[in-house]
Amino acid sequence: MIDVVQKFEDYATAAGYEFAYGREGVKNWQLSEGVTLSAGKIVLLVDPFIETAQIDNSIIFKWSVATTIALGKKFDVTVASGTYSQLDETDLQKYDRRLQAMRSNMETLLKTIFCNDDDLELTSARVLMEMNRFDENIEIVAAEITFLYES
């Protein structure tokens, strides 16, 4: 069995991102207490997986995994730059300052993990942009993904 969570955590480490895994409340606590979202820092958030067995003749031969991953950011470069995530920013300002770049980062993440690993096959990805999430008020680019790996 492949440790897919470890693959995401390894990617986060290599990219210089913070990492948080778990349910919504756990990630909210990690973002408030255990993760430092300083100037320009990005966090990779991973939800618990929903796994469905693909079975042939009563034998599991593949697992289909559904989850949501997200990249989140609170500051662009520095607080002094005026690009600190705020409730009074317009959606367009949030997009220009953080979301557009993180959308590109999400595509790079998906390509890196799934194109460079023969054990994983990405079958769908739906990208969403969300604003003012968690107690930390971060912007995120999330991807609802489905992928396969062999048993």
C-alpha cells in the first residue's frame, strides 16, 4: 500500500510549504497554533481520503481515492506591501495578489505528484478559489481530486 499522505507531505517540504492534514477543525487549529504563515509562505492542506475499492472477481486490484487538497496563503511578500489578506479587499484584489499565482502553483503540484509517479493516476481535478477561510482568514486554491493506485 502506498502512503499517499506522505507523498503530499514530501512535496510540501521540497517546495518549502507548510503542511497540514486532517478534518476542517484540525486544520483550523494547526493553522492557528502549529503553522507559521509568515511573509509569502504557502501551506498545503490535505483532507482525509475517501477510498473506494475497484474489484474484479472478488479481488481488490485498485483503489479510487477522492480528497480535497488546497494551497493557502495569508501574505504575499510583506505586510508593508499592502497585500496582507484582509476582509475589506475586493475579490479581484485577492485574485491579483494571491489566488492567480496559487492557481499556477496548484497545477504544478498536480503535475509533479501525478506525472512523476507511475503508482498514481490522476483521473479528475476540479479547482476552486475560496477567500477568507479558517480563523486565519487565508485565501486558498483548492482542488477536489480523484486518483487511482494499485492495491
